[in-house]
Amino acid sequence: MNSQVEVKKERQYFIDWLRIGLIISVFFFHVGMIFRPENWHVNSNESFEFLDPIMWWLHLWRMPLLFLVSGVGTFYAIGHRTTWQYIKERFKRLYIPFTVGFFTLVPLMVYVERIDDYSSFLNFIPHMFDGGPYPVGNISWHHLWFILYLFIISLLISPFLNYTKSGHYNMIRAKLIALTAKRMGLNWLLPVIIISQLILRQYFPKSTHALYNDWAHFTYYLLFFLSGFILFTSPKVINALANDRRLYLFQTVIFTALLFLLPLIFGEPSIVQDYTRGITEMIISLSCGLTVIGYFKIYFNSDNKYRILLNEAIYPFYLLHQPMLIFVGYFVLTWNISYGLQALFITVLSLVFIMISYVIIKRYNVLRIVFGMKNKPKRALSKDIKVRKSLAFDK
């Protein structure tokens, strides 16, 4: 028990850096979506075919890894909290931002996508729940699906939090750690992941982010979350992973090559090819995530002032990034400039507007709560009050 408490007190800086890097990568991934052949919320007139395989490959492992990292973060966030304290904290950090975003950020995004159908946003508001679920209707949660899934996972694990403090749980966890800390031992996660998907994807084949018909992928993300919570909080597992990082990189390269060679190997599309592709994608999803964690452990496991600043800002950044890209993209795509310049302006202007918004958000506790941040420290609040008093006195 003492060793568990000791682990929880030791901050894993590389996990913070990894979370920051993944959220920033989501921003650039969505910039790329604007210029892909596939329809997105706003699209350039010109699409770039070369982006398709790159973004397809990135999509395989980014979000599973983000759920894994969230599982690690949850382990450390629980600390000495009771189950009820943990649920209240999850309501505050996840449910409130999701709910407010669902009724504010998402309707604004849907309106921009369908701006030609309404005379103004005020005209759109009475119709924001027309037509049923998006894309046929106007009801959607867009990028907030990640927040919703995390919240539901938090509720699902909450009845078992007391069990995670028991001797029986720690005995089972110790055995799993001993198994996965062996050379390439984390590949033992693959049978669980693959079998779950072979069963569930027969009934829920597509990733919809709609929850009610997305149970295969919800389970997929849940398994990554649980592996982060149970295994990747063990120094023994992390150190073994860091030592094996080159092996996992080699595994990633081999299966990535196999993935892109499947059409040549099988020729005509077939069920066997589909199953082989699906299994190969799952192997890449895990092995690439393991590679990234291993290299971050070696090269990014240190602290500095920027980690603290970025770690606080990254949640509001996630909530704001897609609305900003859609707003800015809608206007920039009408400019008569090259597509390269369009991409540059969309990226830079979106980042500027996000930063301006964040500066405003971090000043007020109401907005901080809405965007998933903690309340201002008391010292910062008293400093603000003094500044305001001095300004009032000067007037």
C-alpha cells in the first residue's frame, strides 16, 4: 500500500508532455481535414490526395493513445479522493465543459456549416435541435465526443475505485505488471484488444462517435484507458517499455509497411483482407503508441515553466480548437490565395484567436470552470483584486 501511495506522489512529467503533444497534434490533424478529399465541416475546393494515407495512419493511434494517457492521468488524479469526491471532480472537469460546449460551441459550428440555410445565428437558434442527429439533423457534439466518452468511462470505473485499494487488486495488478514488464511484454494486450473488436465490430462496424451505435470503438478506447490506469502507472512497466522502444518502433514500421501492401498482397477486396487490415490497424495502434511513450519517457521526462503553463491551457485549447478552425476556415477559404497560404492563415489565425480567448478565460473563475480549468489560486485572486483597486483609485 505504501508503494502505491509513493508512486502517486511522484509526477510523471513525460505524461504531461505527451498529453500536450497529442492535443496539439489534434489541432494540426483537423487543419489537414480541411484539405482532405473526405468531407469535413468546412472544406477547401482543392483536396490533396497525399494527405489521405498520412492522416489515416495518424488516426489509427492518436486517439487510443490519448485515452491511454487519460487513464494514467486518472490514476494520479484520484490520489486520496473518495469515490464521491472523484465523481464530483469528474462532473466539474468533464460534464460541465461538455454540457456548456454542447449548447454553445457546437451550435455555432453547425450554424457555420449550414450558414446558407439561415439568415443569421439568431434565426438558427430555434432550429438547433431540428432534424435529429447530425449530419442529417442539427444535433451533434462534434469534437466533444472525447469529453463525453471520458466522462462515461469515469462513471463506469467509479464503483471499483475502492477495490483498487485492496490487496486482491494489487496482487492481480502485480502479476499483470510482471507479465507486461518482460521483453515486448505489452504485446500481451493485443489478444484482448483484437478479440473484443472481432466480436463487437460485427455489430458496430463503423466509428461514429455517437455512443449509441459506437460500442465497438467505445470498448476499444475503454481498454486503452484501463491499460493506462492499471499498467502504465507502474515504473517497472514504463522502464521496460523505454528499454524496448526501438523494438516497438521496428514492430510499428513492419506492420505499417504490411498495411499499405495489403492491396498488392490480396489483390481483389475480400473478407480475409478486411479482417487482416483490421487486425493490422490494431497492432499499429498499440505498437505506435508504445513507441511514442517509450521515447517521451527517455527524452521528455523533465519539468520546466512551460509545462505548467501548457498543461493548464491544453484543455481549453482542445475545447476551442475546432470551433476556431471552422470559423476561420469558413472565411479564409473564400480568399483568392493559394491553398498553401490558406492553410497557413487558417493555422496562424486560429492559434491567435485561441490564445486571445484563453487569456480572457483564465482571468475569470466562471469561465475557467466552463472550460475545465481549476479555480484561480487565492494568491492570484488577491493580486487581481489589488490591481483592480489601484486602477479604480487612479481613476
